[in-house]
Amino acid sequence: MVGMKAVFQTTLAQRVDLMGRGVHGGAPARVSLLPAETNTGIVFAQAGSNGGPRRMIAASSKAVRNTDFATVIGDGKGAICSTVEHLLAAIMGLGVDNVIIEVDGGEVPIFDGSAAPFVEAINKAGIDTQSAPRRYLKILKPIRVEAGRAMGELLPYDAGFRIEIEIDFPHALIGRQRYAATLTRNVFERELSRARTFGFMSDVAKLWSAGYALGASLDNTICIAEDRILNPAGLRYTDEFVRHKALDAVGDLALAGLPILGRYHSVCGGHKLNAQVVAALEADRSAWTVVEPKRRKVRGHADLPTQVAIPAYGADRS
């Protein structure tokens, strides 16, 4: 979703293996990120049963199976992968186009509750530029979804991918917060990647009884009591709550399948609303088009070399 000056697709320079624990199931969870060919996109893979072939789940709105407390995707035939949003946010925030994600245990590890561990691992592995042009999903007209107090909309915006997120919680430690930025890789890493998931002590018993948050702890969740933050180190940002909602939105909107050239605005939203907006966009073919950056000619000079190509967006004719 970021790096709108990027002309070519990218993938990882080498394999990444990470081991942690699932926040909802509480069980050990392993994830591996593999380099992928051009035009692969983001694909989750799970080992097949009884030695069968791997089950592949392409990151798309059609793959969404549940959005109650995390984004859960599946192939409709039993393969399920839960809590994908922070990993997807890191992949999109760093501008990685093609990657195969192998998941053991059915849930992506939560680590510290943010995207920072994934960002660190991807940066350590390195990102390779590929030969195929990057493709963007350009928003042509507004798409809006309303659900009670919640509202989410995608709007045309040619300067890149912009997010404008507003939250309003009836709790003195959160209240009304707003975050807005046109994302670049640097902005994502500095302002969003370290924002952690959060929850309320008053909800713990209900979540546990429903089978959620079994792996949650002060190591991976901001825990909010009636009058204080229970985490000894406090907050990483004064408005960490809305920044985490923005982080989630970046990850959830990765399910559009391509980096978005547009503006996303949400009020009191979450995983469910984000997924509904992506689904509404996909359903209205007149609301978007696929474009590729094209090199511009400079008068009096030959075409600019690839390394300094200036993107001008044109419709993809493939």
C-alpha cells in the first residue's frame, strides 16, 4: 500500500522463519515467509492432511471467514489461518508484493501485539526488486459502508495511499482519537508498526469463555483497567490505540489483492468494517481500475534508466 513511486514488484531476498504463540488459541505457532515469483501476490500455505499437497489461501476479500476479534481467512474447504492482520500490515507497509506464507498451527504468532517483529524480520531478510511492473488498485469513485456508529469509505486519492482513522471509546484512557497520514515505508515503520493490540480487563472472562485471547498477556496486549494501563512500561505512543486501529486497517485492506491508490477513512471501525469495505469495493467494478506505473520521457533525453524511473499511472491492458 505504500511506496507509490515504486515501479517494479518486489519479493523477499531470502526465507524468513519465525516462532511464537497464537494470541487466541494460545498454542505454539510458526510462520515462514518465502520469496515468490512475480504476480504471485500474498498467498498463505498450510500443509495438507495425511501428506497431501499444501492448501493455498490467496489473500483476498473472498477468503475472509471471520472478523470477530481478528481477521481469519480460509479456502472454503477447511484450511483456516487466523490473526493475519499484523503480518499483512508489515508486508504491505514495507512494500512487498509477492510472498508465500507458510503457517503451522492455524494462527499467525502474536509476538508483542504489533507488526514490529515482522518488520524487523523482513528488513533483516532484505527485499529484492523484480522485473515485472507493480500493479495498483486505483479508486475511481467513493465506496462507503455504514453499520450503526461505524463508517468506512474508500475515496479517490492520486497521491498514494492515505488513511484517516477515528475511534471513540467510552473510557477515560482512550476517548476520541484520530490518526491520519499518507503512508510511506518510513511513516509506516516509525508511526504505526510498533502500535500494539489492546483490550479491557472487564472483557477478559467473556473472551476466555468464548475461546478467545487464551494466549493474551501483558507481553502482547495493552491491558486497560478502569483507571490505568496495567502494562508496566505504559504506552509506546500517546495515541497508541488509534494507531493500532490504523495498523489493522493497513493489514485488512491488503485483502484487496493489490496496493491501493486511494484514501481510506473509517470511524469507530474494526476488522469487520474493513472487510466489508473491501468486499463492497470488489463488488462494484466501476469503482476501481488496475494501473501500472509508466516511465515518462524527459524532453531532449532518452528514457530514464530503470533506477530513477518516474511513475505515471496508466490502465493495465492485460
